[in-house]
Amino acid sequence: MALVPRAFGDSVPAGFQDTLVASGLTAPATLAFAPPNDGRLFVGEQTSGKIRVVKNGSLLPAAFLDVNTVVPSGMAFDNYFERGLLGIALDPSFATNGFVYIYHTLCRQLLVSGSCPTGQSKNRVIRVHATGDVADATPPQLIIDNIDSDAGNHNAGWIGFGPIDGKLYVATGDGGEIHTKSQDLASLSGKILRLESDGSVPTDNPYAGSLIFRGEIWASGLRNPWRCRFRDDGRMLCADVGQDTWEEIDVIFEANNYGWPTTEGPFTLAQFATFTPPIHAYNHNGSSAAIMGGDFGEKTSFPGDYAESYFFGDYTLGVIRRVVLDSTGTAILSSASDFVTGIGGNSVTDIVAGPDGALYYTNIGAGTIRKVSFTSANHSPVAVADATPKAGNPPFTVSFSSVGTTDQDGDPLTYAWDFGDGSPIDTNANPTHQYTTRGERLAILTVSDGKQVPGPDIAAVDITVGHPPDVTITQPVDQTPYAAGEAFTLAGSAMDVEDGSLASSTLTWKVVFHHAEHTHPFINALTNSPQNFTTANVGETDPNVGYEIILSATDSDGMTGSTSVFLVPRTVDLTFQTTPAGLGVTLDGQPNVTPFVVTSVVGMLRQIGAPAPAGYTFSSWSDGGAQTHTITAPPTPKTLIAVFATAPITTPTSSPTPSSAPTPTATVSVTPTASPIPTATRTPTRTPTPTPTVTTTLTPTPTATPTDTATPTHTATATRTASPSATSTPSATTTAPTATTTATPIVPTATPTPVGLADPVAARATDVCQRTITHATLKVVRAALGNLTRCTNAVQRCIQSRPNDPKCLPKAQTVCAKALGGISGATTKMLTTIAPRCTSTVDLVAALGLGYGELADECAAAGNPAGDVTGLAICIAKRQRCTSEKLFQLEMPRVGELLGVASIAIPAGSCLTDLGGSGAGEPAVAKALTSCAAAIPKAASAFVAARVDAIGGCAQKLFDCAQRKPDPAALVACTAKAESACARAIDPAGANAELRAAIDARCGEALLAYATLRSDRGANLDGIAGACNREGVTDLDSLGRFESCVVHHHECLAEDLIGTAIPRAPALLAIVGRTLGPTDCPSTGGVQPQ
């Protein structure tokens, strides 16, 4: 749409108006609306410390609060540099509790010459209580404190409540001095924090309960996240102000790291595998810019794709822009476009959607609040223009057409054609026109409905009159191979019918870098011929690249002709190995497990490194280079070998404690056994052969030092046995669990020996690692079950209800493609979440008995070498996805066949199988079976998530007890407190009630079909029947039996998930005399329908 200039300088799109809301404010920096049905707008003045209220369209004379009046005695409100009053949020229950939350800077001493003494300035969040339009005298409650403000800038300060979880989120900056704080999980700086409304840490935060990291942290790696906002569905976007080059918008996910200060702006996972890239960024090339986060168009009354947009501003550039989001709010569908311009520099600091459907924004420099509203109910016409022919020698006649032009309101339309050659405007809908002079012409059609708002629409068509020059490139020739860093001469010429040979000054070169399916500008304009350019030898390392060299020439009539040639890369294979084999090296900073082969463009500079894994020291590279050094990709294949030497492995020992009165000690015996051959899926041993057995005995001793009679090692770690005894194995005729389970109080069977780690740093790292894997596992389970449900339901509707609808399956294919992509995305997120938080796993695998050693062995045997942390993370992510897919196959056995109907291949590496069945036949049976099969996943996802969360929580509590309470008596007291969490984990009757209820509610109608499950009705529920019969459950005519079978196998697969996340879970549960889970799970770790 055309921009409509305003008298005061602002410009907004046609159909919108920009109006003044309030003026006379002192540095208005932050906005917050009261919850719906209130309508008041709270405005924070950054430098004065006052909160003002706009009510019924007017700025109230009295301030709601002056923060200067609520700072502690002997301290001061700090407004130096970028400090001050920076954020306001109103409680979701503000209408009843009156709570207002404020983020501001506090000097812990009195100001000296207007500034705070070094090190004394901190940001904090407080809560005050509103009575009417002012804060009452109730003393403020401190929510969180000690957020660093080192240099006075980069304070961030946005605060807001999640619309789904109701938690309080706080954006903090890096403090402006020590940027690395953004990467330090022991610091609150450069983070998104997540709190309960009273300031306590939610138990489901990724680092809740950590011994070293701050439990408040939700996301990290941010520089100065200035204004975040939630969509109604809980999606959170933050704008992060960049340094010299990039401004960016980030989608905030739990436990994600956004890369600062290592990187800013766009990047690929190949560049930074552990960071999350922005969904939008713009480059300002060292010039001034400062992005301001805004709000979502869906909260406004704006029309069309304005309602699908995210609006953001730039403080320095004085502009508000928008990008159109996809339906998930995680991807950009359009490039950024201006929405409000001409505001002026040093202006926009906050943008928020109001309850009236308008978009409100601050102008901090002008001291005003303005809003943009959509004012028109009328729609612009949609213009369509075409022409035949579009090129010819003069004179030639062109027939123009407006066919296809429409107006949604049915208004009468007028047409105006500008033929681009200076001739008069033609008002016919479909005119003809003769062109008599050479040149490039742009014919423009303007269509109007006669209404000023929102205005007319235009369309255009290019017309070529005469011959453009014929352009030739003589150097280089098309498809010339190149090496990175190679110089090329560019030579060419142009001939024109009218002008003859064109002068060199009319020639312009452009070089475009092609990468995969997209391009990047490389050289925008080189005039004259010959010219020179050199290919890059740094940057993009993908060999799927090339250069397009374009030569253009313009004749005296202004007509331009062009041609292009391509340079294709010369490539070489680089093979990486290690001695001993199978260890990890880095390539361009990214870890890889050897052996591997990389194809590189010849001449590219590649950085290789050989970080020594646990138990080894670096010796040499085969090319004689340093441990980390740069190589130039050679013209012929090359093998690079990193050589490591074995380092002595020391077993940690406990330091003796002072002698005291006789104290009972516990003896933990671990009996090693020969390891079975690992497989690609988790395979807990369920056989009567000797297995590692954990026994706990109470032995009085005259010493006060607990004695470990068997220190856990890589080869002597308790594995997941069916019970504490090696002889307790269920027979093949064991029936399925009954519908209810009675919780048994957990009482420690003895004074447990601590199973904590002697090294406190390793212990803290392990704590974080295990919590991270458990939380990431829950996300993969939910993503797999949710996305596969959406896909299969879409296909089933086509098969059963709309078999004759030609549009149904294509739509289902789109749904399935997005669904499978969502699973892959969740798996990738799991990988990138685990790797940076389990870096110490490499050091822990070999010697400290965490169970990751056995897991690494299983991974290696399954073809996923885990020689470094990334290898282990990849293996864990694959295993958890595989187990999640097995869960869904249990709930929807015919998933493979449904994907086949939609012509979607089962992804490589998937654990889904292709089972037959073309439908359930008669409509009544089909409806019943489809309803039943579709009912289970949602409840199952919640059930499995609850089990993983509960068992993981139990294991972590026990680990914390063992780590923090080494004294036996204290350990007993600590484990007793963990009893309730462990009781929920071990006795899942309450957790499985919802799953059983879902089966009751949606599968009862299908009971008539259960009798014929063994004669497949197309839904493949007979696969479950077969699996249950193999487990000894034969009475499938009983809904209760069917429920028990399904629930039982979900319990087993949940156990499988937690066993991968916390391999030592059995040993931890043994502290309180418990085993991990059901004692009769099949050896495959869960059912795989046949």
C-alpha cells in the first residue's frame, strides 16, 4: 500500500491513522496495559522513576508510583546512562490482587555526582499493590535482586507473564562490560529468567535445584533483549540489540542459548551447533541501529496479513516495521516492511497492542505515547495487468488487459493506464497502445473504487520496445572450475543493433554467490572490462556452492541486456582419523567422531582441532600441525590423523573425616557381569543370568568414615535389572498389571552409602546434564506423539470419511510433512540443548560410574560412536526419538501404512514400521476403531511425560541427597524427605488414571471390534493384541485387559526413556530399596506391534 504522510512527519499505510495518546511525559520507556475489561495504560518514565496512568484516554495528573519513594534507606534509584525504570508488568489476576511488578536499577549507596559507585548498581524486580489509580503504602515485595549493571548499559528490563503457564519472565542484559556473563549459567546476566509470581524458582525450570547454576534461568546467550512479548498461544519473541553489525529477533525456547558473545545475527547450525539462530535479523554494517521488540498483529484489529505480523521498532532509525509470521510463530514468511516511518531518531522504546485493537508505541525523545489504528471497513480493489505482445520493434501495437481485477465490496471500478512513454492516461479497462520509440517501458494500471480509504491498487507489466544489447562474456568461460582463493579476470563485450559496439564504460559486472538453493550477493557492481575478482577461501564451507558472473550492458535507448556464466567448485575429500581409532576431532570448531570424510572446496581454509578426551593426551597431527591449526584444502585427497596417547586414569577417593562416635555405614556391593551385545535400542537385561546386583547392608563399625566396598567404575555399574535380586525374573505367563496400584511408603532399608561423586565440579556438571536430558526428553516425546497424531488423523479422515475428495490427501500430505519436520526439529533441539550442558560427560564416562560409559558402548555398537559429547548427545537424541516413535506405534499401529497412503516415506533412521491394512471396512467399525486409535496419544503423552518427570525427579533428589549430605545420618534424613517424590515415581496408579480414562471414554464404542482384533480390521490394533498375547494377556475381549496391556507397555517405554537420560537411575533408586520400574517389561524395552 502507498504511504500517507502525516503533518508531524510520521507515515503509516493507507487505511491506518497515527494519533496522539499522551504527551508531556518524561522519557516514557515502557508500557503495560491492565488485564482485559480494565483498559488503563501504565507508562514507565525511565529517568524520573515515575509510573503514570492513562485512563479513559487522558493522562492522570498524579503518578501511580514514584520508585524513588520505595528504595531502601541509604540507597538510591539509579538512572545513570541506560539505567532507570525499565519494565512494568501487571499480574494476570490484577483485577483481584492488584499486583504491579517493576524492573528498575538500584544503587546500593547514595549517588555521587549523579552516578553510582563502581560495583554498587544492581537491577531488581519488586512488586507493589494498587489501590485505585495509585500504589498504596504496602511495602514493596522483593521478587529478584542482584542483576548486574556493570557499565550502565545493556540492562534490558522487560518483564511479563506467560499466558499459558502464568510464570513471570524477566529479560536481563549482559551488563555492558563482561559480555561472557551471557554464557555463564551461574550469572543472571544476558538471560531470560522464569519465576513464580513470588520470586521462587519453578520446579520445572531447566536448572531448578542445580548446585552451581542459577535455577531462575530459562534461556541464555543474549546481549540486551529489549522488549519481549508473548503470543496468546505462549510463543515468546524477544528483540536482542546487537553490537556493530546485526539486530535480531529470537524465538525463546527453554534452555536454549542464543550465542552472544560468540556470535550475533544469522548463522547456521553448521557454524554454531549449540546456539539457536534468530528468525529475523538485519545488518546495519557498523552504522547506528537498536532494535526494539514489539507485539503481535493477532492482538490488534488490523486486516489481512497485518494480523499475522510481528511488529518491531528501531530506536535509532525511528521506524516501526513488521514481518509476517507462519502459523507457529517460529518462522518469517516475508521480508521486513515499514509500518510507521518518519518518527525520528532516539524515539521508539516500546510497542504494545491495546485492548481497543490499536498498536501503541512510545516516543521517548518527544515524551509522547501514540497509537496506530485501522480505520477503514472498505477494501481496496485488487488490480491485475497483462499485455500481448510484451516485446517488439517500433512501431508495434500492444493489447493491454485488466481481466481478473476484482473488488471484494463489489464497488464500481475505474481504470487508469500509464503506458510509460509519456502518452496520455487511458481510462479504458482493456486498451491498445502503439509504441514508436525504443526503450524499456513500465506500463502501470491503477484501479480505484472511488473511496479514499484504504485507496487504489496498482499493477504493472514490462514492455520492451526495440532490441537490448547482445552481451558476451569471453573470460571466464561457463562452467570453469575454481579453487577457493583463486583470482579471475573478467572480460566481455556488448553489441547493439542501433549503437554498434558499446563502450567499456557501459558494461557492469555483478558476482552472485550460490549456496544450495539460495544466493548471496558477492560483488554488486564493477564497471568496465576487463575486471578482476577473487573467490573466497573463508566463510561457507559447504561444497554445494558456486559463483554466477553476470555482465550487463545498457545502450543509448536505456535498454539493458545481460548474460552470465557459472564457476563450479573443484572439490576434494578430506579423511579424518585418530589413533586410537574412534576418537573425536573438531573441524571448523564443530566436533566430529572419527573416522569421517568431508568434501571441501579446494583451497578453503579449514580449522582442525584435536581436543583430548578423558583418559588421553594429544600427541600430534599427521601433517605436523599444532593441536588446533588451519589447513588449506589440497588439490588431491588427503588423510589427516590425530594421534593421542593414553593418560593414567585415577579413581576419585573420598577424603577421610574426623573420627567421632561409632556410626553405622552402608556397604554397596556391585557385581560386574559380562556385557551383552548392545543394540540400537535400549535393552534392559531381563534374564535370570547373573546381572549387576545392588545390595545394601547395615554394618556397625567403630570408624566414622563411610566405606565404599566397590567403587563404581565403567565396567562395574548397576544396570537396570528387574529387581534387586538376580533371581527375580518374571515368567512368560505373567499377566498384565491390574487397573490400580497401591502406593507403598518408601522407607530406606539401611543407612545408604553415598553414591555421589568425589569431585564437586563433576557432580554439579552431572546434575545439570541429567536434568537437561530429562527435560529435553519430555519435549521430544510430546513433539513425536503430537505431530504423528496430527499426521495420521489427517490421513485417516481422507481414507474413512472423504475417499472421493481429491483435495484431501494433498492437504494431509502437507500436514504430515510439517509434522515429520516438527519431530526432526525437536530432535535437533534436543541435540543442541544437550551438547553444551553435558560437556563434562566426556570426562565422566570412563571413571566415575555414572552409567554413561555403558550407554556410550551401546551407542557405538549401534553405529553412533560417542567419542565426544556431541556424539553422545546425537546418540541420546536418536534413542529418545526412537522410543517416542515406538510409543506412537503402540497407540496407532498402522502409522506406517497411513504414511504410505499419503505417499510419505518413513524417514531414514525412524523406528516406525510399515504395517499393512487399507482401512477398517464398514463405516461403523471404522468409526469405532479410528476413534479408539486416535484417543490414546494425547493422554499417553501426558502419562509418559509424568512418569519420566516423576522418576527423573526422584533420581535427581536422591542424587542431590547423596551429593550434599555425605554424612550417613544426614543422608537418611534427606532421602526420607524425598519419599513423596519417589513414591509417585514408583507407584504410577494416579498417573495412569487419565490414560485409562481416555481409553474408557473413546474405546468403549469399539468393544464389539475387540473380539475380532486378531482378524485384522485394518486399524492394526491386532498388533497390540499380538504383543499382549506374547506377554500372557489373552483376554482382550475385556476392555480392562486391553487398558492394562497398553498402560503396561507405556510404563516400560517411559522406563526406557529415563534409563537413557539417567543411566544410573537403578543405583539411585536402590538407596531407598526400590527398582526402576515394572519388573516384567519385554527385553525390547516396549511393545513393537507385529
